[in-house]
Amino acid sequence: MKLKNGLLALGATLIFCGAQAQDKTAIKYANSITNEDLYERIAVLSSDEMEGRDTGKKGQRMAAEYIANFYKSLGLVDPTKSGTYLQGFDLTSTAWGDVYIKSGKTTLKIDQDLIMAGDADIKKAAKAKLVFVGNGSEEEFNAADVKGNLVAILSVGANYNTKANLAKEKGAIGVVVVNIGEEDRFKTTVERYATFNSRGRLGFDRPTEQFPVFLVSPAGMAGLFGTDAETLMAAKGGAFKTKNVTYMAEKVKTAIPTENVVGFIEGTDKKEEVLVISSHYDHIGVAPNGDVFNGADDDASGTAAVMEIAEAFKKAADAGDRPRRSVLFLNVTGEEKGLLGSSYYSENPLFPLENTINNLNIDMIGRVDNNYKNEENQDYIYVIGSEMLSSHLKIVSDYANATYVGLKLDYRYDDENDTNRFYYRSDHYNFAKNNIPVIFYFNGVHDDYHKVTDTIEKIEFDLLNKRTKLVFFTAWDLLNRENRTPVDRVNTRPAR
């Protein structure tokens, strides 16, 4: 404890004295980051031509090519050694094909009468017995012939996954669940799921778990048992005879190629150690009515910042001021689909993770959020994760800010009780879970978040410039200091 407090005191002293210790060399290259250049990058990335940069789509590939060509024009090293500056990989789009459950004259079909919530790939019609266990209590399960059969459960107001897992433990081969008691609400939910299913769910190809979970309405399940909804919903386990049913759950998989974009500057005497500066360049595509989600803030702003920082460091290297450590500029795909690009990189790193000293991740830094929109001083940035794994990284960050930039560093979301869970919601997390100290730079959520109104004219370029320079100065210190920031703290927060 004394050591920790001593380090913090040292950090406070360094910050207090920061104005006396400006590195003029760092300032010279930071000044190459301009509003005009930031505007140019965002204008391209957030243009309608990029079609919202949806993962695996034409616009995302166009954005990747634009960033890659920029790195190539700078003369950065392509660490993939392919000449493309692209770390390509395949994702899998998974959608449901023919999915139904049938009993007598009642047939419930996906996108009409049922929602497929479990995982299965049953391409030929299968037959089974459907056993009713009421609310799915332990007693009702024990009284029923569950093993090898489908189980029908009333789980309104309860966690149906818990009941489904209990059914699996008892030997069931799948479940049919009523988890929404109102027909109108269930129909609305079916319509929403039908929209998701039409797009396909994007992720990594994983083995299929053959355990279908059919979510149905009270009327739908009542039809399977030849009764009415009111009687069904009041029934206990064993109230209805076991029914013979036919069912199918066809999964349709399509390979979707996508790519991370990478550029590299090799260091000097500590070149084996690598700092990763990252952003995601994908967004959420085009609305059903054809409107483009331009994503100027999310995350064209962060991607433009990474590109400008890359240019500043390349100018330094070309002028003989190459950093001691190496730096990887990483623009990842698939963040909006679940941090997929950074997950792929963390499992297939271009440089060993044990040699990766830190990740500085930039995701939305071009706007003022709802917390600050009425504040007189809007020169702020949320800093998340800097103390999670290292007692030193926050000190480096605070020192860089006090010495060069003077933003308000807001740590309100760097809190294990943060209900937004921002620490787990951007690409830095895939580094942090591998014990790599991170900082996540973020301007917070505003009214245009994930809307077609997130456009370039709303970007605050003076503020974006300051925030970009904060990342540059922090990176300059981390790359050139004698010792890397130690991993001396344990992340006790729950997994994402």
C-alpha cells in the first residue's frame, strides 16, 4: 500500500512540474495534427459512398482500402508482409432457414409464430415427444418423462434460459417455451427478430450445440396441445397428454470476408516492445429506408485520429526521431458486431501479446455528450481503464495531459459500478483481458449515437484536435520511456 501511494504521490509531483518539462521535439510533431487533416479523413470515411461501413459489406472494404492506401502513402511498414496492409479473415453470417414445430393441425413457423432462441442445425424433419412441465419447477421436471424428449415450459416472468438449462440437465433434447404472456407483445417481438434474422447474425464460426429453444406465444403452445391459451396458462405439469411433434431448425451459414487495417513503425533500441494505437472503422450500414448511418463520430473520429497520429510518428521517424519502442496502428473491423476484429487480432496477433506494452483505443472523440452539452467548459475526455491493470499508466496519462494539452480528464466511467459497462464495450477490452494495460478515450453518448444524424458537420474539430494530441503525447511517453508500464494490478471485474 505504501508503494502504491508513493507512486501516486510521485505522479502528482510530476504533473505539478509538467509545465517545466515539455519535450519540444514531441510538440513539433504533434503540431502536424491539424483540423484540416482530421476533417479530410472524416469526410471520406463518413461519406455516403462508404454506405455506413457495415462489416463485410462494400463500404467497409472501401474504408479499409482508403486507410491502407494512406498507410502505404506514408511509407509505414506492412506487418502482414502481404503488401495490402490488411489482416484479412472470415466471419460467418448465420441465419435461420426452415424452422418449425408441428403437432396435428398446428404448425408454428419462424418469423410468424415462433422465435428460435437456442442453437441447433436440424436440416431434416425430426420427430419427438413434447412433454408439458408447467412452470418448470424441480418437482414438475422430476414428475415428467423428460429424457430424450422436447419439453414445454411456461416461463413468463422468469429467466427461460435457466429453465432450458435445467431441461438439458434432465436429458431433454430441446424446449418449447412461453416467455411472453401477451399475444400482441409476442407478435411485436417476432417481427423484431424476423428483421434480425433477415440480416443474419455475424460472428466467428463456432460448433453448433444441438439444443433447439423455440419461443412461442400462449396461443401457439395451446395449439400444440389442442387446448386454449387461458387453460394452458393456468395448467400445472402433467396437465396435458404428451404430444407427438415434428420439428426442424435449419441453420444457414455464409462466410463473410473482412479485414483489420494495420501499419507499423519499428522502434530503435526497444523495438521488440510494441504499443498498439487502435480504433474501429466499421459502422452500422444503411437504414431500411436507404438512409446512411455515416458514423462521423462513431468511429470515423477515432480512425481519423489514429491516421493523424500515424502520420506524426512517421514524420518523426523520417526526421531521425524514431521512437524507442515500436508502434502498431490498428484499425479494426466488426466492433459494432461484438468487438470481432480486435478479438481476431488478440487471438492472431501480428506481434506477441507478451511484447505488447499497452493499447490506446480511440472510440468516439469528436463530439460533446449529454453530460457536458450545457457546461461552460467542454474541454473534456472520458478516460477509462488506465488504472485497471497498471498503477503507472494513469500517471503517464495525467502527466501528458497536464504538460501539453490541459483537457479535463473525466474518470466517472472508470468505475466497477458503472451501469453502462463502457470498459467492456470497445476494442481495448480484448487487450485488457490479455493483461495488457489500456486506455479507452471516449466522448460519451449523445443524441445522434447510432442514428443517421451522426454526421460530419456536428464534429467539434478544435476539441477533436486536442483529444488526438493527448493520445499522441501519451503514446510518445510510453514509446520513449525507460521502462514499460508494469502490470501490477488484478482486474477483478466480471467478464464482459
